[in-house]
Amino acid sequence: MWSAVERRDVRERLREDQRRRSTLGPRQRSALDGLVHALKPDSMNRAYPERQLLAYDLGSVRVPPSAVVAVGEPENATQMTWQVSGMGIFVHTAMWGSVREAGQLWAAQQEAGAERPCVVAWLGYHPPGPWGALTGRIALRGGARLARHVEGWFNYRDRLAGPRPYTALEAHSYGTLVAARALQILQRREPPLSLDALVVSGAVGLPRELAGAPGALGLREDQVFSALAETDYLSRAGLWLSRRRPWEPATRLDVRADERRRLAGVVGHNTSRHRPGAGLFGRGHGYRDVGTASLHWAARATAGLPLD
């Protein structure tokens, strides 16, 4: 998954799937097309580095596709961030958009002063719909898969020369539950594996046994950061209906508009809402949109930089 040889094998498998595209089902074709488009150099901002396809599975009739794509070079990264999305974000419907969001975080980290950042768009679990988000079963399965990938990353980097990079999780909506379960599982390893930071936005609450106990996730209080817009009613509804606990204690990231820094405020629950040229009646900005206070502070927190 991480070495140059493994990545070459994955890209060759992708080329083979492209050759047999006509034999695939509609959802598999859509996933394949989304992956290919996200990997093209000219499919998004050319300032973003080459995208690295680390793993993917086109799925089946019953199992949705999954994929893991890195923006930047994992081998020499000084900051490594795993980006986990929430309900309704699938490879066959949102692959390009998810990789673009990873690129936006990469650019914001670099602008903040990160030396060689790498951001992984991790669509490695099968996210729930609105009602499924009220239970924790999918988060347990997704967290186990995320933990395996993160552990594999640590094992790979430990075999390379040089220090381990600053490693963080950035998660949104139901993805925050997946991230929490992954961190909990990593703490059960021998020896335990800990990350350097966790940033959550639009979180839908914590399982009761993890609430108020960042140590159970292998983190100190000052390593957990939370962003929540005043108009994010979906997050608050999910918290209330699921009877989970709030993400506390955590450093609250300001998502309001900041005229001095020319940063836009966040509206609602989505990660990407802004459309250029939308005018006065536009939909506002999401948590991961370019030019937002949320992305600005999340970039600094995930890169291990001061919140100045």
C-alpha cells in the first residue's frame, strides 16, 4: 500500500479495470471514473502535488467501493494527515470532491508553514445514511479498517530513515465517530500507537465510554480540536437523537468570519458549500472550503503549528 512497488501494482490494476470498464456495473463504473478523474494532473488546482493511489476496491452489488488517495508524497512527508468524511460520502459519488478537499487542506497546511505535508483522502469505510448515523455499528467497523491502515502507515515509516512525521486525523460528521474508534483500537495495540492531533468538525457526538476521556484515544486535551458552526443544526440533532456525549474537553476552533484575516465563516453542516459567483443568495461556505476560518485553523492544528 505504501511502497513504490505496491503503489505501482495498484495503478496497474487500475489500468486493467479501465480496460474492462464495459463489463462493470453502473456503481463500479462511476467509482472507476471518479478515481481516474481525481488522479489526473489537470482535474483540479495545478498547485496541488501528484495524487498517489494507495488502495481501492470497486466493490460488488452489495458492497460499496472504497479508496485511499494521498495528496503529496507519503515517503518524505513531515506532516501526515488522514481525512475522514461522514455520511453519504461514497467513492462512486464523491471521489473527486473528497480528493479535492484533501488538496485544499494540503495547500492550507503549506501556506501555514508546513514543510512537506501529505493529506490522505480516506474513503475506506461504508458510510451510513441519516438513520444509520444514529448507531455506532458502522463506526466500529470503519474504525477497525482505519486503524489497520494507520498502523500499516506507522510500520512502513518506522522502516525508513528519519523521524516519524507529525500525524493527525481530520474528520467530519459521522467520520468523527470512525476516527474515535480507530484511535481507541490503536491504544489497544502492544505497544499502544498514538497520533499527534485530532481535529473534528460537525461532530455527531462521542460514545459514552469515550466521553471526557481523551486519554482513551491516546491524546491529551490540548491535542483535540473541535469546529462547530452556529447553524450546524444537523450535528446538534445527531448528538441529541443518538444520545451520545459532546466532544469535550477539546480546543474550540473559531469558524466565524474573520475580516482581519479575510476568512469566511462556516454555514450549516457540509464540508463544501461555496460556489464561485453564487452572489448574495449563495449557500455560504462549508468546513473545508477554501478561504474559511475552519480550514485555516484546521490546517494549523493538523500540521502541529501554533494557533496564532
